[in-house]
Amino acid sequence: MNKKIAIIGGGNLGVAIAEGLIKSEFVLPNHIIVTKRNIKTLTALEQKGVLVTSDNNEAVRFADLILLAVKPFQIKDVIIGIQDELDASRHVLVSVVTGVAMKDMETWAGKKLPIVRAMPNTAIAIQESMTCVCSANASGEQIDYITAIFDQLGKTVVIDEKLMDAATVLGACGIAYALRYIRASIQGGIEIGFDAKTATLIAAQTVKGAAELLIQKGTHPEQEIDKVTTPKGCTIAGLNEMEHSGFSSSLIKGIKTSFASI
């Protein structure tokens, strides 16, 4: 893979993507260029061999793949600003910006070129993101390459653009939902006798293990639940109490409310 990548927007997400690609050795450090107004904050990346610049147009001229990791209110001006450098025969435009449609990006670019939207979550910082991807005007080879990039940073699924808002809620907001469950488990653990550090380790590793069971075995959650809910046991007693208090329904309502607020 000899493609060069420009990451426009050297904030937390842009830096996390660059660091993940370097760590995975998917891309050579000197094949990545990251832009930010204040490049002094990118010193750590530069020391790893990544190119840095405050000039977005310079980055576009350098790269084959342009990854936009800016704020939603910035993306229009950024695309218009690099419009003259974009080459439909060479460049693929990839956006990790929430809520910006591909048709709008094409309008701002002023030309028809391959465009991809990707919705990662904050676990991308440790290469454990769930990233949803959709595309327009892109070839199978280009989509495969983008998918391969995000596979270095976690797991990737290709979806229709109409599901991107739903992907934001389930995958990106979902990190917060899962962490809130873990926090509650920690608090419960402390109440039944553990110190905070031990309770945190047990709760976090238990959730990680539960998730890996589903991912690696491809089973339904209820199949795994059945394995630990013995007759008259403590597990079913706890589950029933949670359901009586609205555990599942409140989570579903929360997801639907987040979706309605987009």
C-alpha cells in the first residue's frame, strides 16, 4: 500500500487515526501528512516521522486520500478552500465529520469525485473503534482500501448513508451508554464490598469479555445469558429486578431519544 494520506484536522480524532495507522504499520509515517493551524501541538507525531503543515492545500497536493477530521461547522469552508487542488482522477475524499451528507460535500468540492463518510467512535484511540462507512462514486477497490484503513483501527461495516445518523447513535453515542453501565456496575460493586479500583477492573473486563463472546462466537446475547442464569440463581434474580426497574426499556428509549435529537 503506497497511497499517501492527508488528515485535515489534527485534533484528537485526526491524531488518533494517524497514530493508529502508524502503530499498525499499515502506512509509513512519511506517507501521512496532518494539518493544523498550530502545528506545535503535533510535535509528537512529527517526531514519529509524520509530516505536518498548516497549509491544507499543500496536504492535498501531497496525498491520494484526503481525510477530513474537522468540526462540522468548518467542513464547508475547508472543502471550498481545497477545491482547486482536488483531482477526481486521483483523490478520494473521506469525511469523519458527523452529520454532513455526501451530496453536500460534492457540491462544495465543485466536482464529482469519490466520497466516503466514516463514523468511528472514541475507541479509535486504542484501535478498537466500531466504524460505519458509506460511499458515493467510489470503486470497489477504493471502498476496500478505506475499509482496510479503518480495520486497522477496530472493526468496520459498510452501510447505506440513510443509516449514518443511526450509526452515530448506536456506535458513537453507544460508547457513553456502555460506560454509564460500567460506572453503575462499579458503584454497585463498591456497595457489595469492593474497593473502587478492583470494582473498576472487574466491571470493565467483564463487559469486554461479554462483547468478545458475541463478536468471536457470533451468538445472540440471550444464548450467552442462558448459560449463566441457573434456576433460582442470583443472576436471574438480579436480571429480573433490573427489568422490573425498566433497564432494557430505558436504554431503548435513550437510543431513540438520541436519534430523534440529531
